[in-house]
Amino acid sequence: MIFPILSRRYQNRQRGIQLEYPFAYKNQGPGQLRPMTPLSRPTLLEIAAQPYPLALDPARTALLLIDMQRDFLEPGGFGAMLGNDVSLLRSAIAPCQRLLDVARKAGMLVIHTREGHRPDLSDAPPAKLTRGPGPMRIGDAGPMGRILIRGEPGHAIVPELMPLPDEPVLDKPGKGAFYQTDLSLLLANRGIASLIVAGVTTEVCVHTSVREANDRGFECLVVSDAVASYFPQFHRAALDMITAQGGIFGWVADATTLCAELARIDA
Ligand code: TIU
């Protein structure tokens, strides 16, 4: 039973107290607590973020990459079907690549999400299926296969950000990464308390996921140039909404600032 120890550690961190040796104790039976290997190096990173600096424990932080799929970033997919200029999202690819690189080198948990549906559309709400300005619908055949359908070429993560075999790829039917997925379980099993969030689009799937995560008690750091929107004004407003009111949903920092800190970690 390690949770009481972890939660005490978490409370201390909230109060700015840093433990020298954050051991987890394994319950070996009545009265027989035995220290295990340290859960992490006792290093807290201090990220220069808005609205104020954020202390991150890299051992308890995951990188969550939201929906960096061909369906949103390339012509002929779901984003284009909705009438958008998909080239506007491509600015997020290079910052996401830099984040992925430092997170992997630091040994952090990396989770990729994909929005999409079963081929028989049984997990797609009718209201979602009938919405949209054009003649094409979710499930219709496009140049990258059936639109927003799992297993089709358009559903794949863009090649620049290809997940490694040991990185969980989480399929979600909605905008939020927690809704009808096992994300909570994955994060709990790794003792994750903080999320670095990047991906698309800022005001839709990124925002929904950050709001869900915030309500579940996760500290969320959104990476301002590693998220993007089809609407620059929504992108800016969405970032402002996160940091307003003293960080009502979380924190915002740019990829250069964050990568410089994460690069200090030895895996
Ligand atoms: N339409 C739009 O801006 N976004 C989505 O539908 N999904 C995600 O944001 N991933």
C-alpha cells in the first residue's frame, strides 16, 4: 500500500517542502514495512510558466500528446471536412517533436491519443455523425480512407511524431482524453500527478482534456507553441482561459522553456 506515502509527499510538495529521499514502502505484512528503491530522484524542476512558476516532479509527470493525427493535420481528413485550413495546425509539429525527444530521454511516461470511431460507428453519437457544414460525414470515404475511423490511414498519428512501441496510444471517441478511455488507470498505475499537454486543437480536444484532468486533480502544463488551432483567435483565448483567475485550469509555458528544463534530467 504506497498511496499514503505518495499523498503525504504530494502534500509536502504543494507546501514547497522537498523530501530528500522519496522512498515508497511496500507492505510486507503487519508491521513489516520495507523501503523499496527510490521512486524518483529528489529533483523538482521549476518551470517558468504562466501565471506563476510550476514545480514538476519528472517521475510523476507524463507527456500527453493529443490527436496529432493525419485526420486533423493533413488535407482530406476530418479537419478539412469541417471546412478548416489544416495547414494552420502544422506549427505544432516541431515543438511536439522537441517535447517528445526530451521526454523520452528523461524516461517520462508518454501517452498519445487519437480521436476516432469503430468502423461500424456504434460508438459515435448520432449528434456527432450528423453535424458538419459539408456533404462529407464521419465514416465517409476520403483520400486518406474513411474519415475519423480507427485503422484508416487518416486516423494515424503523423509520421513526424510516430509513437514508440512502449508508448501507450489511447483511442478516444470524444474530445476529452478521459471520456470512455482507460487514461485514469494508466496514470494512476504510474503515480502520475502532473501532465504536460500538447497537440490539437487548442480550444477543442486540448481544452476538454485539460478541464477533465484538472477536475481529476492533475496539474496541467499546456505548451503554448505545441498546441494549435484552426482559429488563431481561439488558440490565444484558450491559452488565456487556462492561466486566468490564478491558473483556473493550469499553467502555460512555451516548448523552449520547458525543453531546457526537461533536458536537465538524466534518465
Ligand atoms: N474540430 C476541432 O477543432 N477539433 C476536433 O474536432 N478534435 C480535436 O480537437 N482533436
